[in-house]
Amino acid sequence: WDWLAFRVNGGTVELVGSVCNASLKGDAVNTVKQIDGVDKVIDHINRLPLSPEDDRIRHQVADAIYASGPLLSYSWSAMPTIHIIVNGGKVWLEGEVDNQKDKDTAVLRASTVSGVLLVTDNLRVGED
């Protein structure tokens, strides 16, 4: 339910993303500060509010995406490549898929979940 990314510009590292776990945000910032050559860390990590409805949507979107068919294989790794971020009923899909068909299927399945207000597709199609 978390997604983190970074940008590097010289000795400055900008952290971006969204997390459910408050300690993950602090751990990420503190870990990056310890890396040799990092002079400054800019923290743009969004801490998602606690919400039983968003938790339900997260689980149901994951079930819808990974339930069967070609997307099932994306759920087999310890760190699935499709990250599901939910805030206030709005869903962001982040990460990478193998092809355009998988991308379209993930977005379509996420949009069918009850309570989902909007699906933002930030999935990238990987290169072979």
C-alpha cells in the first residue's frame, strides 16, 4: 500500500510517494541521510490518513486486479510491481507492467470496485 520514489540532483535527494505506515516515511528519510554524498534530503512523502473505507478499497482493488487471468502472476512476488495507493476513495496505480494490455486491464479492474471515485494510471509498460 506504499509507494516511494526518488530524484537525485547532485548531493540533493528528493523523496516522493505515499505511505500508510508513518514509520516508513521517517525510516526512508533517515536512511537516505546516511548515504555518502547526500548533502540534503527533501521529503515530499505523503502520509496517508487512516481510513477504514480506504483500507477496504485497497484490499478490494488488489483482489480485483490480481484475482485471475494474466495479472495473477504480478501478485506472486514479495514486492508486486503494481502498487495500489488509495486516499479518500481515489486510487493511484504506480509501478510497471509487461505490456499495454496488462496496464489497461489493471486500470479497468480497479475502476470497477465499489467506492472508487477515480483511478489515476501511473503504470509504465516495461521494456523487453
